[in-house]
Amino acid sequence: MFQGIANSTRRTYESAQRKFLHFCQWSGRLHANGSPLPASEWTLMLFVTHLSDSVRASSISVYLSGIRSLHIENGFANPLDNCLRLERVLRGIKRSQGASKRERLPVTTAVLARILTVIDGTSYDDALFWAACCTGFFGFLRSGEFTTTTSSFNPQLHLAVSDVKTDRHENPSVLFLRIKCSKTDPFRKGHVIRLGVSGTPICAVKALLQYLKLRGGEAGPLFRHRNGLPLTRSTLTSWLRDAIARAGLTGNFSGHSFRIGAATSAAAAGIPDHLIKTLGRWFSNAYQLYIQTPPRILESIPARIAQSLGE
């Protein structure tokens, strides 16, 4: 099952399917043979209404994708086709829940500059943290592409020290980072990220080289603690929030904030949309949802429009 689906998506689908089966058992929505399949539109409407008390509308849509996958894998038609009443229920749930109060904020260049003021470059943990921050940011990486979810490291999946190459041995100007698998690469063809020097204190090349001097070249995770265990997503998020607080900033930041911030900063710097899409390895225009345009850009638009009148 789940051929061609990323591991993280597969786990989400499995969780959704378990919840759906439990709901059908609890509510008596099983067929005579004991199976919930195929599910009627009414059953799906009851299920999403049941979820709405504790699950966001965006996540409910993912749950429905898992149920659709379950049907297709078992030879049934897509249960979401032509479900107009279900669509109305979903729109109602979205309106009733309103906007999320826990919107993830972007880690932009300005935020990175503030973080840099509260870390000690000579400390191993701080060097590890700063290198991870800069790599995640300039690489437009998803948090799962440079951290692990548990303390278990799989060299076939996770970023290893052997996945880093340089353009030259002395004073390298470019680092090549090989990402072995990602959400948009379910068949694990891999992708090489090019990280060039920035010429500023906020530089992935400089941060990684400094960290690697302290880490050494032993095989294993690229980002690892002194005891050899890999840097996990939860630890990175915890360190990030602590640094954010010490820097005097507030808001909801997470490991994914680096990718959001990279897209936002690139747009603010005038990087063309097609390059942002390439840098982030987006196949669709979904990257546009990440870009959080700074107020100063929005405020400057009337003047820019007015100046174009004479052209």
C-alpha cells in the first residue's frame, strides 16, 4: 500500500484511517460484513463533524485524503467525488473555527540576526544549532530533511556528514548538500542543494564549516550531539524557541519556520517567483502560501503604482 507516498504522509494517512475505522465502529456505521467501506457521503459528513471539535479544518482535509487512499487501495471508487453536501460542511467547519491562533512565524534574515546575538560561537551546542539554522534557512529545507523525528538515525534516509561536499578544499565558496529523500521525492531519487557563501555573518557555508571543525569527520548524522545522537526536530524547535525568547522576540516558531522564512526573505529581496519555486523544490504554486509579505512592501505599493502612471 501507499506506493509513491512519502513516509510522513503515509503515517498521517494510517492515523486518519485508524480514527475513521474507530469512528465507524463507535457510531455503528459498518456494513453487514463489518467493513466501513465503501463510505457514504453521510458517513463522511458525520466523521468530519465529529473531528471538528479537536481537529483543524486543514487537517480534516488530510484525513479525508487518507480515507480516499484507503478506498482506492481496496478497489473502491473515490468517495469524495461529487460530495457537494460534504464540501458545504467543510466550509462551515472552516468558518466556525476561524483563523488559527498558532500560525507559524517565519525565521527571516532579521530573526537570524537577532538569534546570532545570543549564541556563543565557541560552544559545540551553539555551533550545532547555528549551523542547522543557516542550513535549514538557505537550503529552503523542510525540518524533516535535516533533523530526525527520533534519536534513531538511518543513513539511507537522513542527512549524513558524507552528504556534504565542497567546491574546493581550501576556502570553499560552495557547499553541496545531498538530500536523499523528501516529501516531494517519494522514490528517493535524491537532490543536491547548492549553498553559496553569503558574504555576511549569516552564512550557511561559514556556519557549517565552523561546526564541522568541532564535530570532526566521523561517519554518522551531519547534525549530531557530542554523544553521537542526531539532532531531532523537537530539540531544534526547543532550542529555536529558547533563542527567540532570549533575543527578545515573541511568537510561534517551529522547525518549519526556516523554510517559511526563506521563501518570505527571498520574495522581499526581489528574487523571482520561478527561482523561489526552484530553490524550495516546489512542484506547484504552494510556495506562495508560505510567503508572508512584510508590511513595508505592501505599504510601498501605492507609490510604486502611482509612479508607473507616467510610463
